[in-house]
Amino acid sequence: MNVLIFTVWPVAFWNTPKSEVERLRERFPGITFTHAQTDAEASAAIETADVALASRLSPAMVERAPKLRWVHSTAAAVGILPLKELAARGISVSNSRGIQAAPIAEHVIGGLLVLARRFNLMLDAQRERRWIQNELTRDSWPWSLQGRRMTILGFGTIGQEVARRAHAFGMHVTGIRRRMDQPAPPFVDRLVGAAQLDEALRASDVLVISAPFVAETDRLIRAEQLALLNRGAVLINVARAKIVDEPALLAALDSGQLGGAVLDVFEREPLDPASPLWALPNVIISPHSAGVRPDHWSAVIDLFGDNLIRFQSGEPLRNLVNPHAGY
């Protein structure tokens, strides 16, 4: 069996370390692992590959892969894979959902606490040696998370971990998900379907976006939806930027309808230095890094290795993706 490993990105962290590739070779001595370092190397190696561990593939690569039967994404999102072509060939697709859920949930709560407790203002004042007790307590801020209403758009592994932590802070949590085939966990007050989006947003203090980016979620959050939130609410996006209409987001921040935002994703990355988001004092910007954890690759390779055993024995794979749905 031949396995292609292709995870080349400009950011070194997201490239599979050679040490993890060696760990796979030691664990599976009867399998040939090709660690491609360029698109050209990947295009050549995929011709004989039965399996691909990849962060991205092109339709042309899939066309050159007559033996390919399974692709495992190193991330939870699979939109960058040629899902249409893979589905047409009946090639199984799985992902690494769950690996980043805990760090992303911690990032969400951390960013929310920064704005709710105004740590951003305190840190600025600390550097300038200013005592800002009067400034800090204007305009109904800071506020406590206790008793606040959080709505989570996208109640998969990330959304559930966010809800678990928000519940521990005494927040009232509503989750929105497309599939309603599972009962609501005990740390959620309500679980509703996508058709109830507007109802769920109404009078919410915090909106967390952790949904996959598919056709149905493209610009799903517009001015009309932001207007349903309580004035001064906080929006947190750790999913994809295009789920939120950016001009509407900027207008809501400018008017005070949104009291702040925690943004880890942007339509163009890196974020343009000319973007007005940089200058807004109530916006926390992180460089698409919410999911970073020190043992990220060990966890991904452990999951992939477990699935590789399942693949060899004909057992169902973990984290199978519906290529038609996009997640």
C-alpha cells in the first residue's frame, strides 16, 4: 500500500513534521509513505497512492490517481479539497475534526473575557502606567458572563466545547445545528435547527460562529441578523470569514450594535494592513491561530494511524465526511 503525505503550506506549523512521518513508517513498516514537499512531487506520487493524508489536493491530482480510495484531511475543514471529483470517484473522505476543538474553545472564551472584562484597556493603561478605574467602568462595561446569553452557530465538536465552557461560567447557551438527530447535551439550554436562526439570535449577548463554510452559510450573518442581537453584543468568528458580511460587521461595530468582536479568520489572509479592523479598539484580531496546540501533529497522526488500521481491515473510518454536504 502506498500513502501520499502532502501538507505543504507557507506557514511551517501546518506542515507535517518529518518526525511524525517517521513515526508512521515505524508503526506501519509494510506501507510506503511518500512525504511530498512540492506540488510536482505530490502530483507524481499520487499516481500510485492508495491513500492520501493531505491538507489540499487539486482536481488534476485526483484525476492522476487511479488507485486512490481514501483521503484524510489534516484539518476539520475540507472545502479546499476537490470534494466533487472525490465523490464522483467514490473516494472516501475523512477529516481531523475534534483535534482543535479544545484550544479553539479556550480561544473563544479567552477573547470574550478580554472584551467583557476590558483587559485590552487595562493592558494598554498598564504599559502607560495609568490608573483607569473611572474610564473602565463607563458605558455598562465591564460585564460578567454570568447570566448572559450565548448563541453558537455550528454545534459540532468546536461548538460543543465552547458551550461546555460557557455553561461553566453560568451563561445560557443556545446551539444551532443543521442535523437534529442527537439530543442536546446537559450543558446547553436549547438546541435548534438552522431554520430557527433568527429566533435564536434575538436578544443574545454573544454570537459564536463555528459552522462550516458551505453555500448555505455564505454571508449567512448580515445586518438583519446582527440587529437581532442585544445592543453591545460580542461576535466571535473562529470558522470562516465569509459566513459574516464584513461591511455589515463594520457598520455594527461603528454604531455600537456590536460592542466588540473576536476575529480569527478573514476573507484575505494575512489581513490587509489597510483594513479598518486593525484600528478598532473593541476588536481582538488573531492570525488564524485559534486552533494551535503544541501536540497538534501528534494528535492528527494518531487519528490518521487509527484510521489506517481501520482502512486495512475494512472497518468504518472515523470522522467520515459527506462530500456532497461539504462537512
